[in-house]
Amino acid sequence: MDANIISTISETVTSEVFAVWFLIGAALVFFMQAGFAMVETGFTRAKNAANIIMKNLMDFCIGVPMFILIGFGLLFGEDVVGLIGKPGFDIFTAYENFDWSAFVFNMVFCATTATIVSGAMAERTKFLSYCIYSGVISALIYPIEAHWIWGGGWLAQLGFHDFAGSCAIHMVGGVSALIGAKILGPRIGKFVTDKKSGKVTKVNAIPGHSLTLGALGCFILWFGWYGFNGAAATSLPQLGSIFLTTTVAPAVATLVCMIFTWVKYGKPDVSMCLNASLAGLVGITAGCDVMDCFGSAMVGIVSGLLVIFGVWLLDHKLHIDDPVGAVAVHMMNGIWGTLAVGLFATTSAPDSEINGLFYGGGFHQLGLQALAVISVAAWTAVTITITFLVIKHTIGLRASVEEETRGLDVTEHGLVSSYADFMPNSISVFTGETSEESAAAEIPADIKIAERPHIERSSTEKNKYTRISIVCKQNKFEVLKNELSNVGVTGFTVTQVLGCGTQRGAGEMYRGVPVEATLLPKVKVEVVVSKVPVETVVEAARKALYTGHIGDGKIFVYDVEDVIRVRTGENGYDALQDRDDS
């Protein structure tokens, strides 16, 4: 076969393969919505989980029509809907030459920008207000600055390079998140303020309810990022290089963060390391196609430290409440990733035509990158500030104190909880042993409690009924239940609680902030006794719970004035006895 024919066939096949990969990449970017939803849900409290999920869903569902009607025309100067109004419009031929692949790809990118904001403003933003400003971002703010960068605008003409959106997407989302969180104000209880001076005197940690969900979201985002960064690759060598840099930067960032938090706080911080993975991904996004392995590693090192600094800066200096670290991850590392192109870009990367400062390219490219950061940040800051202030002074931006306290799931969406089998104060007890500390142990002979006088009870006596409240580890419940049954106590009330003793839960750190009190999951078992001696119940409980370690539990003993059986009206001693009603 003729060599020219072979070459033509090869080019055609390659072109078709990359066209298919481009759409697969768009699907991966869409799947990142699930990642954002899981990260934000896991890093916030359970009472707001459904609200967070709904906001991430509506980011995309509002963003799509806004981008179709307004955004795409501003981004590329092509009015899709406007074709309908042209003379002689024919629905079968009007879109014949339209690039639908590019349209869909940019549409999912647009939705990603709006999603970033929800995490920083989580747990206290009105749902309607959120929907409005999400639509403004998709219709106006993102498309105009993206036109400057990707739509043939002035930054593109100058030679600015942002391959996949460190500046156009992540920095814009992060700047919007910073301003939104500042205008909105912190969550109730995040900061302690001196009443006289008005200054913040203490920062409180508010841990998220599920790092499991947060980790799942992080892995989903990392997976989707291969499409986010790699979908626009034009050759197989370039695609391979992009996959390499997209892997190295977040891995190094996470490793650096783990080492730093381990040394700084005594233990590696899980939530911060998850943020560091995302920070490394954001940092490499602009230059993933023009950097080599060394450059991506350098980006990762700085990203891993920058995300820690960013969280500390917002908490301790700026006093801006960002529950998920969106500003530190997206804004700060979006800026860093954009500038890093001017430092580490190299023509040794496949299809790269740019050399950064450290590869002999001088300050020219770095200057262009800095110019873009300043101009895009200014555009975003002005437009999003106007948007938030208009919303704040019209329909309101923040939920009421009562709504925030109860949780947005129930007040905004009518859900007691997004977890179907969860009810407040319900019991869900884990009965398996978890460590040697939970094993049964014999109570030493020298550890005794003061003897209580034994009181003979009769059916006519009052004020002789005793309530015994036992707080213990969840995994000791079955043992305790069996011991109580053995001494004749068969009726009790069980609730699941959170709490700590006077040691305040051992004082751990969460995202660089001391946790005021580590509230550990406990079980509270309450019984009221009359026939069974109090001392017998207490000793049975101690026998069941004693391990000799901190956290074995507490036993509280109270006098009860009277007991009344609702069905029969019996009171006192008789109301507490089992009856055969057959």
C-alpha cells in the first residue's frame, strides 16, 4: 500500500480516537460533580448533608441552561439559541457544522467553576440565594474571563497559557468562595469573639461528619482530573505526559502535607492531606502539558505547604470560615499553578513551545501569567461582590440562626436527615471488640466504692426508687446488657450520645485547630430499680465495663420521687414490677 495512503489512514484514525477521548474526558469532568459533592458533604455536619448534595446537583442543572442561553455565546462568540431567529432557519441544517463536542466540554467546565463556591459557604447559605449566584457565575462571570483565555480573547493573543484551568476555573471559583464566605460570615460557634473589643480570641474546630465520604470524593476528583487535564491533548505522547504530571503533583503534595502535619501536630492530619491531594491537582492544571516530572514535583511540594498555610491564614488571621478548605485549595493553588507555568514550563515536554524562568525562558512568560492572575481575579472580585451584595440586600444571603442551628436539611428541604435510618438520639450500637483495651478485666480488690446503706423497700414506700444512669463505650453494651439481666434488671432505656470526661477527650487537632473537646460516641443505659438493690446493679455494671483504661465510663445514681405506669395507673413499687396481663 502507498505510504501516503497509510499516513492518511493513520491520521484519520488518530483524529477519530482523540475526538472520542475528548468526549470521554467531558464525561469524566461531569463525574467530578460527584467528587465535589462527597468532599463537601463529608467535611460538613450531617444535619446539612442533603443541602450540600442538592446544591452540587443544582450547580450543574442550573449551569447547563445558563451556559446554553448566555454563557457559550460570551465565551466563543457563537449564539447557539440565536440561530433559531435567523431568516430561513432550518432545524435540520442550522447546526450541521456546529462543534457540539467543544460545546459540551466547555459546558461541564463551566459547571465545575460554580461548584467550588458551595463548600466555602456551606451550612449557612439560603438555598434560593445559592441557586441565583450559581446561575450568575455560569451565565456571566466564568464565560467572559474564559473568553479572554480560551475564546481568542486578549490574554490568549498575548500568549498566556492555562491549559486546563488553574486560573480560568479554580482561581475564579476560589476568589468567589473567599468573597462569599467573608460576606456571609462564619458559622455559629466557629470563632469566639471578645464582646468589648469585637476581636476574635479563639478559633474552634468544627469537624465534618464523615471523612470516609470526604476521601471517596477526593479519589473521584483525582480520577476525573485525568479527563479534566487530559481531554484536550492532541497527541499520544502529550497525553501520556499530562497523565504523568497529573499524578506526580498531587502525590507529592499529599506526602509533603502528611510529613508537615505529622511533625507540627504530632499526628498526620487526614482532612488536610485530602485537601493537599486536591491542591496538587489544582496546581498542576495550568501547566500539565508543558511541565516535566521534575516541574510537577516542584508544583506538588509548594501546593502541599500552601494548602496548610491557606487554612491557617483564613482561620487565624483573616477569620473567614471555610468548612472544606475551598479557598486554600482552589484560589491559592490556582494562583500558584498559573504562576508556576512561568517558572517550570519546558520545551522538553511533548508539543510544548514554552520555556519558563528556570529553563532559560526569562521573565516574559512569568509576567504574562501574573498579568492574567491580576486581571481575572479583579474581574471576578468585582462581579461576584456585586452579585452577593445584591442578593444580601434583597432576598437575603444567610439562613437564620434557628435554621442554621437545626440544620438546612430539615429547614430548607423538609428532611429530618439525609440518612434514612437515622433519628436524633437513636441507638446504633457496635457490639464487636475493637482492641485489647476493650477486653474484660478483673476489678482489683483495692478499688472499691463506698458502701451505701441497704434499704428494704415495700409497696407503700415512696422516694425509695433509684435511677441508675450508665455511660459507657459502645462496644461494651452487649456485655453490660447481659450482666444487668443476670442480676434481674430486664428493663432499661438506651440512647446513643456524644461526650467526654474532664480530660476533654485528649485534646486532638483538626486542620491545625485544637478541638475544644473531642466528643466520643458513647452509650447511655438508664434503669430505675426498686426490687433489685442498687449496689447489685452498680457492681454488675462495673464488672461488665471495667478494663482499667481511661474511658471505661461513669455510673450516676439518682433518687426518684415516684413512678407511674401509664396503662394501669399503678404507681411506686408496683409500677416497676413485671405483670402477667394474660
